[in-house]
Amino acid sequence: MNAMLTTGPGRSPAADQLAALVVRNLRTSARVPQLLMFSLTMPMAMLVLFSQVFRSVAAGPGFPPGVSYIDFLTPAMLAVSTVMAGTNAGVSAAIDHTNGLHDRFAALPLRAALPGVARTLNEAAFTLARAALLGVAAVVLGFEFHGTVVDALAGIVVLAVLAAAMSALFGLIGDRLRRPDVVQFAGMMVMMPLMFVSSAFAPIETMPGWMQAAATLNPVAHATDALRGHELGTATFGDTATAVVAAVALGAVVTLLPGIARRVRALVAR
């Protein structure tokens, strides 16, 4: 690891170190092909099951007229799979603590934020791979993309920002709990409301009032709405901006939270 983090002549130390950490994370993922396979294929399995089991939702009140359930569901599965994948970042962070890797990082001339940034880039790469595989499965099931090239690019931006926010959120959980088994359960507790208190599987208008209010604060709900709008070709700039701002806000809060907690503890200790 020390050799990987050495800096080449004329290059930024932080850039070299970040590149080494990203390569290390990708190699670590590749060493567990079973986990990699399940991570990439689980969203496809969920898409097939949900599109068949819940397709009657399309006949219910409040469902967008003229929209098939597979077209309604596919953008949601892109957002949901991104949330599910975020738990991988938390487990990875916990494993690094268990293996003592974070202690080794602390002994190196390495910026403290770089391991988290590397995890985020790693998850972003897998997010794009999952999106491609999910798109192929959706087309087989009858999915049609009604947007433009600009819509597709905007959707990628929304997904990438959401992936960064989820990586930061679950990475913080992993850094705090430091036990992979506990992180998995805690991740499920956080993941479930993010997934289901949203418009992912049914229109928000069909939910109880308190749940509709909670969904307005859920970045996954905004990302789902934006992705669905771009897929249908009806998204506005405001939809995309709201999704991006909500995810960035979550990522900022999660990033700043440890520092705020340390300051509070220091004030209390006085």
C-alpha cells in the first residue's frame, strides 16, 4: 500500500493517492466475483419480479395515464439499485476498519477524505454498469425510452450524484459502526425508508399524508421523479435541479456531521 501511494514526478500527490485507492478498491471488488455478480444482477431480478407482481398498480387511481408499469418502474429501479449499492460502501468501510487498513492510512501522508472519495468513485463506476445491465433487462420486458439524448445525459448526472450521496451516507455508517455484520443490518434500516417512502413503486399521491410529507425530504424520491421524467421526456430543469440539490444536501450533511459532532463534544468537555 505504501508503494501504491507514492507520488510520481510532476504529479499531484492527492491525485496519485486517489488513483491508487480507486485501483485498490476495484481490485478488491474483483477478488470477490460472487459478490460482484450479485451486486450487478440483483437489480435485474428485482425489476423482473416487481414488474410482474405489481403491474396491477398501473390500473389504480393516481397512476399516470398512458404510462406502462415497466416504463414507470425502470427509472425507479435505477434509483433503488443505487441506494442498495450504497450499503456496499458501508460494509467496505467497516471491513477496512476491521482489517486495520484505516490505521495504516492514518500513518501515511494521506488526506483523510481520500478513502471516502475513492469509495464514491468505485460505486459510481458500478452504478453505470448496473444501469446498463438494467436497461438491457428492461428493454426485454418492453421498456421504451421516450426522452432525448439530453434526457439520457441528465439522468446519468442524477444517478451519479445520488450514488455519491449514498456512498457518503453508508460510508459514514460503516466508519462509525466498524462491524460488517452490524453495518448490513443498520444499512437495511436506513435503506428501506429511502426506497419505499418515495414514488419508486407507486405514485406518492396514493400514500398516507404523513408519508407524502416525508417523501418531500427524501432525495431518492426526487431522483426517481427526475429519472422518470427524463425517461418519459417530460422532465424540466427544475426536476433535475431539485434531485441534484437534494442529493448534494444529503452528502454535505453527512460529510460535515462528524466534524460538527467533534466540536459539540469538545464544547461539552469544557
